[in-house]
Amino acid sequence: MATVVVLAVGTTVGTRAVTAVRSRPLPSDVTASTDAYAVQLVTGSCLATLPDDGEVDRVDVVPCDDPHAAQVVAQYAFDPAAVWPGQEGAHARVERACVLSDEEVAAGVRLVTWAPTAGGWSGGDRTGLCVAVPPAPVTGSFVDGTAAPAG
């Protein structure tokens, strides 16, 4: 009987430790390619590739000096007490927070919004992301204005 209790506590502690690691924010500019959970991304995170449409779990974050296909350029913080607005509502709220400069729009950069899913929301995720996607890989950062075609 005592063994079962110890295992249950160990499982709970282990789950909490994994959850804490999965939600720990990354530095805005990593020093090496890093496999990360989407909830760890912050403004400035550069993505090696843009995942397909749909739920995003893990991404390859690279230093912004390396060629990359996308970059998180802004975050939208939902009120912690907000009621789940539905997936379309969540994306709409995040999208209103996403803005590109006239120069970025003229260069063909587009925005993609990432909003919490219903499951993420129920787990406490209240952060949406604005992801800038240039027409071809870039180096540098959209955040500080140094983004330029790679190559």
C-alpha cells in the first residue's frame, strides 16, 4: 500500500517537473538550435521552419543570425480570468495585436497567428503569438529591424 502512494506522489512530482520545463520561456535569441515547445516561445524567437497549419506542439528555434523561415514578433496576453472565446475568437483577438511595418508588408512578409487551443487554455495557456513569415528565409531580426534575405 505504501509503495502505491510513493509511486503516485513520484508521478505527480515528475509531471509537475516536466510541465515546468515545457513552459519555461526561452531566451529571446538562443545561442544554438533548440527543440522547444510552442508555449516556450517569446517575442524574438526565430524558427528554422514554419510548421504546417493546425496545432503546433514543438518547433526548432534557431539563433536569429542563422537563416530562418519565421520569427515571433509579438505576444498577446489574454486576461488570466478570461472565458475561453473559442478557437476562432482566440485567433481573432491575437490577430488584432499583430502589426507589420509598411516596409515589411511591401517586402511580402505575412503574419500567422498562434492562439491557445481549448486544451491549452484549460491548462492555463493564455498567450497568443504573432509570427512574421517572410517570402524566403532571412537572417537577423524583424524585432530590431536587422532582418535581411539569407544568403
